[in-house]
Amino acid sequence: MKFKTLSILTLAACTLLGGLTSCDDGSSSGETTSSASTSTSTSSSSTNGEIRHVTVNFWHTFGHGIEEQMQAFASQFHNIILENENVDVNIEFTYQGGYDDIRNKVIKSFPAGSTPTISVAYPDHIADYLRQGENNVVDLTSYMNSSEYGFDTQDYLGDDVDGHPGTEDFVESFFDEGESYQKDGIYSLAFMKSSEVMFYNVEVYNAAMSIYKPELTGEARDNWIQTCSWDELMELCEVIQEHKDDAGTELYQYASAVDYPAYYDSDSNLFITEIYQNNIPYSSIGEDGKGVIGFEEAEAFGKLEGILNELAGWYNGHLLTTKGVENEYGSTAFTSAQTVFSIGSSGGAGYNIPTTDDFTVGVAMVPYFNDEASRSYISQGPTLTILRNSSYSDEENNLRAEYAWKFLKYITNEENNAIVCINGSEGYVPVRQSSYETALFNQFMEDGEDYALTADTVINKINGKYINTPVFPGSAELRDQGGAVITQVLKGTKNAETALNDAISATKLHLN
């Protein structure tokens, strides 16, 4: 199955934004790059009508497609601000690797005085930044509520949306993430979002279903994969393993190379999802403001131990494996037909599209634990935070933060947020409800094929059923330790009881 090139949508958006903007293809070198502005000076106060110069350092984890689009946004933003505010804003992008890489670099930047103005982050990481220093992270509340440059105050930045005032236009669970910290305030703004979906090999699925449930055909068969439980999927995986070597059969034709039929990319997400879907307490913030590990309590611990042993049974039966075990993403096995069901981020949809027409890709919700009503899924994707640099004066930090905020508004307006999610993001969805109503996004849903299937699953099937875990110092460690539990139990390096106790002990060292 192929997908269509959507770069034409950027040009269409520039036309919609009118004469105030100019499109720029941008560049992406994986190193520091800047917007079309030639200024590299730091900010300085404007006097006598002179142009004021502001540099906003933006650390990111984006791939080439998103960075290229961000370069175009920075160029447009520069021209708009220069024309309307007589300010020359240079957005300077620096690629910092993956999420763990950027977290470690930001933490080291605080004492070094090299902190960026904007950074991509997970909420867990921002909780750690707040712990590093009370004033490290900018509270966005006053910016959002400003009568001068809050939401819906600057038409030239495209943030005036009829019928969608201010924060009400954001998908509720995406916006709530920004105020889920120990400290009162709003410390991040969602930019693009993804969830976990299940990519599947349609030909193998149909061949296996002809054996497992031959009475289901057509629409009924298509619906089954969208609504199955983990127990049901594992039964289907057993059929694949039992019959994949039956020479001369349709299943053999398509599945002879299959190793593990199901492959889960994130051990941490699997750990958290199984906890929430089985109504086991995960974590909370206590009255003293410190994080609390919910599954430490005896009844919850025992229930979780049983579920982990069940997962180990699936692994030992050669039905399910994970990235933590294999040290490789499932998309690699999926595109080479070595797995049938690849469970991973919708933001990585492109990696699950084979380069040839060897098989057809289907997209479904991830199976559920417990019962249908328990369906809830991890919400991920780039969240943006504004930071202060200890080497700058308060005036300098405030000026940079102001224009960083305005750029956040610009890239999350209804048109631009739709553009970046359909033009290079490979599976992310917008954070604004109005973005889903744009002509651009509707065209994408009609013409985007594989990516549109992924977006449809996230938007219309998962439909906001997201897990928002409490965020506190140590919550990132708890997530990592949870993933380690899955890896250890599946590989057999620790039993479930030992792995859980070790994870609890390791996490408590980071709670404060």
C-alpha cells in the first residue's frame, strides 16, 4: 500500500495565510539550523523605532520532515513579526537526539547556562526540570491569559478561531497534560500527539482467520481485529505458529518467515497500559506532594504479578515479544514479514510501511486487557516547554519567553497544526479540534491512505480514551523501571516478584 506525497498542502496553507507569509522549504542537517532571518544577535530593547532583535533557541528531537516544516514556519513567523511588531526574531533549531538525550542535555544545561528557550520534552522530564530549580520552567498561565498576546488576541498569528476560543479549542486530554504537575501552573503545551496502534499484515491475518474463525468473512472479519482482546489475539497467534509451516497453504505462502507473530515496541507502555486496563493503581501524588507507587500495595502487587506471568507465558510460547527483549523496533520485523502484528506509536507509522507491495498494511486499535470498557491508551508525542537560562537577565529571559510563546501559538494555530501533522510527521494528529475541520486535514483523510488509516484509528476509534499519568519527580524513573520489569520477566532474568520489588526500590530513590 502506498501513500501520497502531501507537500502541496504547505503551499495551499501559505495561500490561506495570505500575503503576510512566505513559504520556505527550509533545511535539516541534524545540527544547529536557523530561520530565514540573518540575525544571530541576542535580544535588545527597542528604542526610537529601531528594530529589536530576539533569538529563540529551540532544542528538538524532530526527524527531517518535521524539522523542514518547522524551518518554513520559522521563516513565516519571522516575516509576520517583523511586519507587525518591528521585531527581528530568529528561531534557531538544534537537533538533540532522542527524548532521553534531550532530557539529559537540558538538565546539564541549567548549571552550565546553556539552556534553550524552547525544548521538546515529555511531561515526566519537565517534572525533573522543575525539581532542578523553581524558576527553570516558565509558567504559561499568564501568557495564555494576557490581553496583549494571549490566545485569540493576535489575528496575524492565526490564533483567532471563530467558535473555538483559546484553550477550549485544544483536545481536552492533550491540554490537561500541561497542568498535571506538582507545582500549580501550566508548564507545557502539546504540539502534536500520537498514541499506540496495531499495524497488521492483512494477507497473513486473513489466511490465519480462515483457520481460526472461518465463519467470519468480509466486514465481520475486519471488525474482529478492531475489537479483539489480548487473549483472543494470542489465540490467533497460536494458530499462526501452529500452521505457518503447512506447505502448500495460503498461510504458509505469507507467514513462513514469521518468528514471533506479535511485537510490542515499548515495554514501558505495555507495563502502564496493562496496569490501567486491569484497574490496578499505578501512581499518584500524596498529600506531601511526593509521588506514590500505587501497585506496591499487596493486593495490587499480587494481581500485577499474575498478569506479568501471563505475559511471560505468551513470550515463552513464541507468541509475543518486545523491543526491550529484542533490542530492535517491531517495524523492522514487520516490514520484512517476520511479525504479523506490530504495536507501536502512530507517530512512527511510516516505519511500518513496506517499501514494496509485498503485503497490505492494516491499522487497528491495540487489543485490550480485562474487558472492552477498560480500553485506554498511552498518549505521546512532542510537548513543548519554555525554559529560562541562568546566564541571562530577567529582562532577557522574559523577552525570549514572550516570543517563544508567540511562536508556540503560531505553530499550534488551526492551519499550521494541521499542516505539520500531515506533511512530514508520519502519523501524529493535531492538538486543536479546529485543525480537524480544515480543508487541508479533510483532504489528507481522503487521500493520505496509510497515514490516514492511522489518523482515523487515533481520532475516531481511540477517540480521546487516553491515559494521563500523574507527573512528579521520579515519575520518569517509574516508567523506565516498569519497562525494565517487562523485559526482565519475559527474558527470564528475574521472576515477576523480584522484578517488581527491584523496580519499586529503584524508583523510591528518585521520589522527593
